[in-house]
Amino acid sequence: MNVVNGMLKSFFENIFKMKVLLFLIAMFAAASLFVPYFFTSLNLVNLLTSLCIYGIMAYGMTYVILAGELDLSVGAVMAFSGVLLARLIPEIGTVAAIFVVLAVGIVIGAINGFLVSRLGLHSFVVTLSVMFFYNGLALSVAGGGPILTRDPLLNWLGNGSTLSIPNQIWLAVILFFIAHYVLRKTRFGRNVYAVGGDQQVARLTGIKVGFYKLGVFAISSFCAAIGGVLLTGMQNSASPIAGSSAAFSIITAVVIGGTSLTGGEGSLVRTVIGLLIFGILDNSLSLLNVNPFHQTFYKGVLLVFVIAWDYYSRHKRAVQTPGG
Amino acid sequence: MNILEMNNINKSFKGVQALRNVSLSVETGEVHGLLGANGAGKSTLMKILSGVLQPDGGEIRFKGEKVSFSSPLAAQAKGIAIIHQELSLVQSLSVAENIFLGRLHGKSFNINWKEVYQEAEKLLSRVGAHFSPKTLVRDLSVAEMQLVEIAKALSFQAHLVIMDEPSAVLSGPELERLFDTIESLTQNGVTVIYISHRLEEIFRICDRITIMRDGQVIETRKVAETTREQIIQGIVGRSMNEEFPAKDPVPLGDVVLSVRNLTLKGRFENISFDVRSGEIVGLAGLVGAGRTEIVRCIFGADRFDQGEIIYKGKPLKVKNPGQAISSGIALVPEDRKNHGLITRFSLRLNLTMSNLKKVSRWMFLQRKKERMAGEQLVEQLQVKTPSIEQLAVNLSGGNQQKVVLGKSLFSDADLLILDEPTRGVDVGAKREIYDIILGLAKSGKSVILISSEWEELLALSDRLIVLHEGKLKGELAGAEATSEKIMQLALA
Amino acid sequence: MGDAKVLHDVQKQTVQKETVKNQTGKRTGGWKLRIGIADLGPVVALAILLIVGSVMSPVFMTKENIFNILSQIAKLGLGALGMTYVMISGYLDLSIAGILSLCNVMAVGLERSIGTVPAVLIVLALGTFIGLVNGTLLRLIKGDMGASVMITFGTGTILSALALIYTGGYSIRADDDPLFYWFGNGKISGLPVVVIFFFICAVIFHIVLKYTSFGRSLYLTGANPEAARLSGIATARVRTVAFMLMGAIAAFAAVVVSSQTVSASPVAGANYELDVIAAVVIGGTSLNGGEGSIFRTIIGVLLIGVLSNLFILIGLSTFDQMMAKGLIIIAALIMDKYKHLGMSRG
């Protein structure tokens, strides 16, 4: 119980320091006032549910960004996971297939992590190439088009509810608490911060940087695999081209929340706030019947603004450090 | 009893012998100074001792037992802590997290933050730090960061603490506090190895010293039985008649630079001073005084809020260093390796980059002109290098600094701003740089000199301007200036 | 002269003190290409591919096929020239997908309304302007490479959206105009015009890079932006010019592409930035900035072009091609990394 108390206390302590939270509240208020149908229970539940898949993937992405890297392959891994799942279910049954897909997700992530940490390659280009690869692989395995799945368990996971709350939301919330706890309260989590904050210092301290980089990528791909499973369940089909813009939407959300791209700074709470902000914007634009092309335009403007702000404010802060 | 014995340590890198049969003994509870020129092997030896590197041969006995360290953590576990020259702190994390980096969980599985902060608080008060352990390291001053480093070393319950040039960024009261900390460490039975170029400090706090040169130990002696001359001779291998050159009086010309009421919020305010041609003006002060910030503003590297700069009679409006350089101002930055040079490029490229126009015609580079200019500068400054195509990274600190100076000369600067020009430069090269600086003044150029070594400032400057926390505290004419007077003004 | 060789051989020299012979002893003609050991890997790979290709397929080495390859890679090659500049200066430009999409639909759209020549000029100006915006944004926020990745991705997304808005999502067909048609399909004494365009651009880009002070500034800026700035190089301006050249040549590639198909698609730029970066990286220009050359980029472009052609000739499916592309880029990165590791102190 003490653990939960401690977490709640620091939670509220930090909340009032966060400007993003205020921004979120302001956005929510504005949307409720000006966007028709926004403040209805149906819409709000839809909104939250729609954020779950990207949300879970964003937890993983947060770990990667905290460690100072980027994982652009999450969309492709998600699509591939779905396709693999759909192909395996008829062979080995749903539960086994899910386990296999999740395990494959971890392996994919480990390979990414290996390429980045052991071989020291830029995470941006590596995960971009990997994305190519898994996109191609997904299309290959799926034979070029979506695969229908008519699996009751999968459908229940993606569309069912327990105690009248959608299962997706349950999963997202439970995973949030686990991921947050690990990040804040375990050696693993804190070392991720150290690795992202200053790799050299971390290494000199005896922290195995390679292990952590591998670990965060494994976590990220694992989350992407979960996303693939949920998406397939939700749509009752696996599409090999799903999630083509997932990586950047997720990264946008994480950065909006305030986790810095240079690493070592940020938190899962921030990621959730960023996701909500992004989700409210997306939802509002759809409700306002804004042309989808225009929507992409606005999201692009938002991304540029948020990134520019992140870098600008960080630069300003750096200038404050005293010298001689 | 000797707490440490290193016997016949050998280490080479890719065929270059860095350490040759080095033996070092340190007595328990003493402050043992380690001196030598850059490249003498001090850092390498300490890296082996602290587990960062492994020796090729030899043995280490710590507290009587034979030890071998495969990693820094192994050395720390045995009770050896090292405070590096480049502070090893993670800027984005808090003080407490940095102190216990990688060890936050203690013996349990999860982290008890309350305990962590409490322990950190205790360590901080031991070193006389007044800030909260929750402060982010990036919000601290450099001197405060050093305290965190020392607290970190204490947290390992180290028996032997190695300090690699800890005073490079300190002066005045911060230095005093460092010495107090060292003294309290030794009083508690902790042994200290102190690496420094600053001879005043060595005489002040060390009991014995070991001098290294070219990868070997030259001698170990008691400080009480050593003179400054003997130390210099040990380091350099020949006797230096003067550490500092004699300063001939140089006729001063007109005012070249006039700084009026220069202000940058939070850094410095109302700074006004003049510099004449042929004059060397020294800026003295403690860390945080704002000297580097001021000169960077003069150079156009940073913006300032108020005030004006008049250069050669006209108001100077530079928005970037390029404009300053075209006007005739040059800066030799504090951080030579990262800001002064592009280390992976050749000397030729480094020397000419400040004035590409001079070696181009209609945008096209003239190779012959460039080569001749480069060779001429290397000759003029006596840079030790087989050719101008040599990569900058291969040069010693002193020669690298000469290249940076050469680059400034190449831009035909009339006003040269030198920020810590001899930091990390060994004694022999220092003297050569002093001669170059005096030569510049003699030829009618103006120099603004920043240095944390007040003796250096006193020897070279015509006038000294003393700053304290962003305010101009006083001016001292060369003749009447002494370290004590500087100290008085720097503190007031 | 000695310059090109030094910059290529930066990797070759070790960190030991060794006697380096003064390399400016011999004078050679100004326009000769200087090739160092670092360039050999991709060249060898290309040679191997050419041999494999001619073995595997009888049509490979025919004149039609070669011209076919060259025309196909015009789009890629032009973009790669600009990206080389940007990469050497220490940045990346992911907006070229958007530039290509927007410029190609605008080229056709304007061609239909105001004619080929004004359309081409306006589109080139637009591309240059976009580059100016990219560079200015990055200058204002004092961004590093990571910032350039994210910001240009954002601007690229905006431009792609604009392309879709402009055409309402549809492809548009150009009016018949022999001049417009000529850009992408014309021939001069049997050689496709696009190949000539590319060759001319490549030569110009090469000369500027190796022999002018601007080119030198690109290398200095990319190797250590702060040191270059404090030494008087106008780093922000240099990088912005690189972006502007990138934008202009991407716009030109858009004109060529729309001319080749006599139509324009608002998603013509899909994956363009990835392909271009892949070509430059495979050729051997480093992502870290401060090194690279047009020669290397051309080899990289040829490699990708020949490879794509081979894939089609041997009947590899599109999906398998994507997988292969991903693997090849990773292989190229690994080789690049080992090249560096082998050369410097561990």
C-alpha cells in the first residue's frame, strides 16, 4: 500500500509543475465547448479506446526516447504482428499464436537494439530500414492484402468489455501502471534515464549501456506487437499496410508531452498527456468534418511547432548554465 | 604504511608506449601530488588505477592485497574513487540521482526515494553544499557540480580519492573550500592523489609529489624538500630560466575597443572598459564572474541586452562571429578541442577556416595560396608537426593551441581575445605561448586575456580588470597588481 | 587538389604520430576526380553487381536497358545530389517527399494553365523557397541533426498534405506540350535528356563542393558546427543554402518525373526521402556530417538503380524488393561503421 501512496503523492507533486497538463485541460475545455458531439459519453469512450493501441505503443516509444534513441519501425512491426497472428491462428490456435507473436515482437526489438547498440548505428536510419523490411515481409506473408480473422477471443480482446469498460482500455491502463512503476521505481528504469542522459557517464559508472539500449528496443517492439494483436482483434482482420504513419504520430504525442528527444528527460505521465492532446485534436478535427487532407496538414503544423518549441526551449535553458 | 603500490606498470596503445615501468607508492592519509606535462602519462596511470583501463603488465597492491580492476565499478567497490577532469555527471538528472547513479535501489528491488534523498542530503552537507539533492545538475554552477562529484566519491566510502585537475575551473574561495574538503578527507584517513599543473596548489596541500615525464616516473620527493625550480626541471627535463618571460614595456596606441555599460541579464551588468593597441588587458575573477560571457558578446557569439561596443572608433554591431572576424576581432575559445579546432581535419583546414576569402578567388579555393599560408603560420608559431596535412587531433595540447592562435592570426585580427590559452598545456609549451602573446602586443595588436591562473595574468597583463559575479569590481595597473589585491576585489 | 584527397582519407589516417608526406608536392589538373581507399567498397560492390547482372540476364547489358536504368534513376540521382550537400553539412532533409509531391502536381497544374516555361520556373522557385523555410526554421531553433530530421519531416508532411489538397487526391494529366514532354522523354543524339541533365548537375555540384569556399564551408560546418561558427563560418547560412539547393533540385526532379509520365500524382513523393538517403548512405557519405562526395553519391545511386533493375529482371516481387532494400541499407551502414572502426584508435 505504501508503494501506491508514495506514487500518488509524487504524482500530485509533479502534476502542478506541468504546463502540458494545463494545456491539455484547456484543449479539453475548448473542444467541449466548440466541437459538437465532443462532450458525449459515446465520443469520449471512442476517443479513449482509439488511443489505446497507439498509447501502448507510446509507452514503449517513451522508453526508447528516454534512452536517447528513436524507433521508427513500430508501425511496420505492428502490421507484421497482426499479419503473423492471422496466419498462425488456424495453425496453432489463438492463445498460442498470441504468445508466439509477442515473443517474435521481443526478438525483433532485440535485433533492432543489437544493431543500434552493438554495431553503433544511428537508430533513425536503422529503424527506418527495418521498417522497410517488415513492411515488405508483412505484405509478403499476407499475400498483398488484408487477412480476415474471425476469432472470438481476438474479437473479445479488441472489441469486448469487462465491467462495461472496453478491454483495450483495461489493457492500456494496467500496462501504464506497470510501465510507470518500472520506470520510476526500479533500477532498470532509472538506468534507462542515465543512459539517455549521458551515455558516457553511464558507461563509466558501470551501467551496461548496450543491455539497456537493447532492452528499450525490445520493449518498444513488444508493445508494437501488442498493438498489432489488439488492432487485428478490433478490426477482425490484419492489414499489412496498417500503421504506416504510426511512428511519427506516436513520436509527436510523446514529444508534445514533454519528453525530450535528446534523452534522459520525461515520463510516462507526460506521454499520456501528449497522447490525449493529440487524440483530442484528431477527434475534434474529425467531428468538425474537416477534410482528411486538411487534418494531415494541421497535424503537420502541430508537429513542426511542437518540435521547434522543444528544441528552442531546451536551447534557451542551456544558455542559462553559468560559466566563467 | 603504503595504501597503494603500483609496480612496473606498462601500457601501450597501438604501438605507442604510454607507460613504461611505472612504479608509484602512496602512503596512507597523505595528499600525493602527481605532476607532469600533457602526455607524460598521469591520466593513463590514473585510468588504470580507477579501472577504466587495464595495464599490459605490472601489478597493483591496494591496502596490502594484490588487485586488478576490470571496470570502474570494480575499483569503486574496493574503495578507489576518481574525480575526472571532465565532470562525469548526467545533466538532466537530479543531484541525488547522480550521486547514486546505478545504485539507487540499494539492496532492495525497488527504489525508496525518501531514503535516497536523505542520504544525499547527508553527503552534501559533509562537503559544504547548500543546494537540495533534488536540484537538477544542469541548474548548478560548475563549482557546485564539483561538490557533487566529491559527494559521489564519498558515497563510495572511498579510501583513496584521485582528483584529476579539480581546480582547473576554480579560484578564490571555491579553491579554499576544495582544500578544506581535502583536508577533512585526510583527517578522516582518506588518501588523496592530486593531479594538477598549478604549482602553488601543489606546494599548498601536497605532502609528497611524483613527477612523470614521457611515460616514466622521474622522481618522488617530499614537497617540503623541493623547490619550484626542481619541479619544473623534472617536468620539462631541462631547467627553465624563467617560467614567465620578461615583459618589455610596449608603447600604447589609441583606444581600439571601448565597452560601455554592457549588460546581459543574469550574467553581467554595466561592464565598461577600454583596450588600447599594444595593450594586454587581463580579466580576472572567479568562476561565474562572467568573463567568458562578456568576451563572447564582444565577439558576437552571444547576444547582449544593453550597452554598446565601440571598435576602432565606430559602434560595433556584430550578430555573429563571422562579422566580428571580418572587423578584426578573433577569439581563442576556452574549450580548445570542441570549439577551437575541428580535430579530425588537417592543420591546413583548421588554420585557414577563419578567412577562406583570403585563399580564394571568385569563390574558388587557391590551393597553392592555402598551402603557403598554412606553412608560414606553422613556421611563425613553431608548431611541432611533420606537415600541415597532419590531423589536428594528433598534436599535443600546446601545439593545438598554437594552431588555434594561428587561425586567429590568419584572419588578420587586431584584437585577440584569449580565453584560458594555457589550460591543459604543459610548462614548456606555456612559455612559448607567453612569448607569442607578448609578441602580438609588441606588434601593435591588442589582447584581452582571461585566465584562472592569476600569476599568469599578473605576468602578462598591462592592466587587470577584476570581475565578481557579473560586476566590474576594479582595475589594477600592472605594476601595482598582486594576487592579494585581485582576491580582495574578486570577493567584495 | 590535396584537399579532396585529405577529406576522403580522413578515415585512413590513424591517430598515431606518423610522418605524413606533404601531399601538395604534385600538382594535377583541377578537374580530376580524387579517389581514396574509402570509396572502393561501394565501387567494388557496383562492379560485382554489374557482373552478376550480365550473367543473370541477357538483356542486362543492352543499350536500352542501360538507358532505361539511367532514366529511372534520374529522379533518385537528382535528389541524391542535393541530399549529399545537406548531409555533409550535418543535417538531413526528410521534406523532399513532400517537395516532390507538391512540385510535381503544381508543375502539371500550372503547365495546364500558364504554360510550361512559367510553370517550371515557378516550381523551381517554390522548391528553393521551401528549402529556405527549412533552413530558417532550423536556424531559429538552433537545431542539430535530430532536430532537422523531425522538423523536415513535419514540413514534408505539410507539403504532402498540400499536394493532396491541391488535386483533391486525384492524379492530374498534363496538357500536350512538346516542350514539357521533352524534359523527361527527349533525347539528344540518342542519349536521354534526363541523363544529360543529371550529368551536368552532378558535375556542377561536384565542382562547387570540392573547389569553392562554399563547399569547404559545408564540410567544416558538418564536422563541428560550433567550432566552425566560432571561426567565422556562417554556418546557419551555409546550411540554409544547402537546403535551398536541395529544394531546387528536388523541384527539378519533380518536373522531370511529371514530364516522364505526362501526369502528376499527389503521392509521387512516397518514400522518396528514404530512397535518396539510402543512396547517399550506401555510396559512403557519412550521416555524421563533415565528409562525403558527389562521386560516392553517384556510385550509391547507380548501385540502387542497378539493383532495382536486376530485381525486376529476375522477377522479384515488390514486397521482396522492399525487404531487400531494408537489408541492403543496413548492410551498407554496417560496412560504413567497420570502415571507421578499422581506421581509428579503438
